[in-house]
Amino acid sequence: MQAEFNRKLENIVRYGVVAEVDHEKRRAKVKTGNILTDWLPWCAWRAGTTQIWSPVTKGEQVILISPAGEINSGFILSALYTFEFDTPSYSPDEHVIQFADNATIQYNQATGELKVRGIKTALIEASTSVTLKTPLVHCTQDVNVDGNVNIKGSVSAQGSATVQGSVNVQGDIQAQGDITAGTVSLKNHTHQGDSGGITGAPNG
């Protein structure tokens, strides 16, 4: 009787390592000491109308909770850092999520800097709109826009511009250099004169 009581008491809280994971059933087996448990559920961060999916991984050290002292009726709680799976940061100001492919989401509460690194693509789907409220948006590479672009402020560009299609301008056009339509130069074109000769180039 006492031995059974001690066994159950010892099993209420145990440490173990995830040995197998069944993602569809949301269950895992844990190796704790010489014991390999049955399939047990792991605790989720949220599992109601708000849900978060972040399954345990093989080799992850966890805490095994068995309220009645029966291991195969327990559940998997939380995780513990190990030498094999060390922390992605040692800073008291950083909050970091690191994934298996080394992609990271990192926020530094001291500097206010958010970093997302190591990803290949990113997709934001919004049924109405996406608003970026900031003094400056800086893109270091190309930008492709499939729809229309409405700009209410001024536009400053360095480099050449290519337009395929018509251009409608409501207002004046000012150019420091020449404007060419086909082979006709705005600055240097001539006209047939009234007396049959050729006029000179336009006046500046």
C-alpha cells in the first residue's frame, strides 16, 4: 500500500523528453526515466475561439503532469531548455521565437526594434486594406504592383522611367533636357517655311 502510494506520488510531476509526436491526433509519447508513456496530450497556449498551434518536437524536454499519479493518464506541460536546445538569446530585453529552419522573430523592448529574419516569403491577406502608419517605408529591392497606384504627395525619382501605355497629365510638364517624339526633337526640330525653306530650331 505504501509502495503504491509512493509510486503515484512520485509520478505526479516528472521530467521527460518527447520521443514521438502524432500531429493529427495532437498527442506525444514521452520518455521519462526507463518509462515510455502512451500517447498524451500537450498543453496549448490557447485552444478556444482563439487558437495557437505550436506542437512539441522530438527531443524537447518537458514536464509531465499526472494528477492521479498514473502517468498514462497525464498531460505534457511546458518545456525546459537543454544543452541540445539552448536559448536563442540571453538578453533580458529580447523576446525571440526561433523556428527549426533558424528563421526568427525578435523584439527588443529596450530599443523598440522588431526583426523578422531567415524567412523565404511573407503573405498578408486583408479583405479591406492594409495601413502602414510611419514616417518612412524603405524598400531596398524591386517593388511590383499589379493594381493601381494613387499618390497624393510629390514623387521624386532617380534613374530612367519606362511607361507602356498612354500618359495623361493634368497640368504643366517641365523638362530640363530635350523631349523626343519618335525622331522629332522638341528643342531641335524644324518646320517647312512659308516661302519653301526650312525654319530654324525653336527659340529657347
